[in-house]
Amino acid sequence: MDLSNLKPAKGAVKSRKRIGRGEGSGHGGTSTRGNKGHKSRSGYSSKIGFEGGQMPYIRRVPKFGFKNRNRVEYKAINIDVLETLAQKLNVETIDIDTLRNAGLIAKSDKVKILGRGQLTKKLEVKAHAFSKSAKEAIESLGGKAIII
């Protein structure tokens, strides 16, 4: 076996449909377009969202709501998660890189620390935002809550 006698697997290659080449081909006459109507004519192209005259979906469904383009989405991480992470890795400082390496956040995530759970260890935590209860819990043990 070499490059000169390689072939695709049997049935893997289909021959293209030759349209409008006489009745004997099976694709003559209307050239697989059916009989009459807009779609059978040359130059046909439908408008985006056109549903054959039926009221289009985009007009049937009402508009509502508001999307604030300046909204900042945070990945929420609770104090109990920080506690287990600090015990597992045996560290006093937890920052974005630590959380990323632990697989808790993605590369582009912004982090907000929330106050669920108990801290038993003095920690220095660096994040994009803190809830009031989380900040109090960290600083009550002599730790630091540093906003990046």
C-alpha cells in the first residue's frame, strides 16, 4: 500500500446531483424545485424571518425587559470554600491565581466573596468584591480583605 493506490472507503464519496440535464437523469424538468410558486423561480431569496405570510415569530412575541450593558457579573465564592481551600493548600493568602489553580473560577471571572460559613484561620484574601458579612468575618480574625 502506498499513496498511489489509496481510495476513500466504499460509500464515503457521493457524486453531486446534476440538475436540469434532461428527464433521463431523474432531475430534469423542474430541476428538483417542485411546481410553480415563488421558490421555483430564478432569483428567489426569502427575507430573514419570513414565514410564508404567517405572522412572524419575531412580531408575535412581545418585547420586554432591559439588559444593562454596564452590569458586572461576579463568580460568588463563600467563606467556607476559602476555609477548606486554605486547609487543603496550607496557605495564608488566597488570591485570584490560587482560586484559578484550584479550578474554582475561569480565567476571565471576577470574584465576589460571600459570607456563608465560618472561618477559623487568619487569611489575607484578594478579590474583586466582598459582601459586608464576608469582610467582617475575615477581619474579625485579624485577616485582610483586599479589593483588587
